[in-house]
Amino acid sequence: MYLGLAEAELIQGRSRDALETYQRYLGAPERLESGVRSNLSADAASGRDLIQPHASLIESRIPLMTKETVLTYAVLPDGLAIWIYDDRGINASWTKESTDDLKELAQRFRDWHRIRRRSRLRCNAMVAVFTKRLIAPVEARLVPGRSLVMRLKDGLLPYPSSPD
């Protein structure tokens, strides 16, 4: 439900709303486990809490983000969403395409990294594909000198999440 709503908001040009919906999707299991989600009231269970106005944690942080730019990636039902945000605002890139090949490439890269093969050519080829698919769509908004924070989920993380 969250991913479909995020995709619909993104297609409608509502980048901020789509990002916040995706952030809620990422935090939904934690809220359910901790009981913070209003004990699953009728409104929450029906999904109506998804569209209630709320204070935006992202919006409150944006003016403070003068030295970093955040890229958030999401595999949505029909494609890849990339949000880029910092003190200049929130922008998004939406690519309607299958992401299966990208997830497969990420898995191959993780496998390659885990067994520590040292083929530079193979590594460079994989990095080139990731750069084309994950950085190029938002490259024009990147600013030299800022820290780049990348948030990936849904099988896109090309490196193991913990050291071997």
C-alpha cells in the first residue's frame, strides 16, 4: 500500500509527499512492533493514517543540510524512484522500468565482493552500470564539496550490509 501510494504521488509531481510516504513505509514495521501506531485503531488499520497531515521530519531538517546531500532510492511497483534533497529542497527522478536487472546486478556485486575476486575490469563494469542507473538521473543536482549520503533498500545495496 505504501509503495503504490508513493509511486502515485511521485507521478503526480508531489515529490515531498512521495518521499514522506516512502519514509513511513520504511518505518512501518518498527511502529507496529513498538505499539506507537495508535494500537491499530480502525483508521490506522484502514490505511487512512497514511494521508493525514503531519509534521514533516524531512522538511524540518532540510534548512540544516548545508553540507550534505541525501539520495534516497526506492524500488516502487513500476520503476525506480530517486529523491535528492538538501538545503536547496527536494527533487525526484522517476524511471518507469523493470528493476529486476538492477537488483540482480546488486546481488552479483555483493557475491563478487564477498568472495573477494580482484577483477578490476568486472568491478569497473558493475560500477559503471550502477553509476548510470543510480547517479546519472540526479547528477546535475550534485554539488562538489558536499557529503553524499545514499540510502538504498529493496535489494539495491551493492555492498554487504555488514563486513564479512
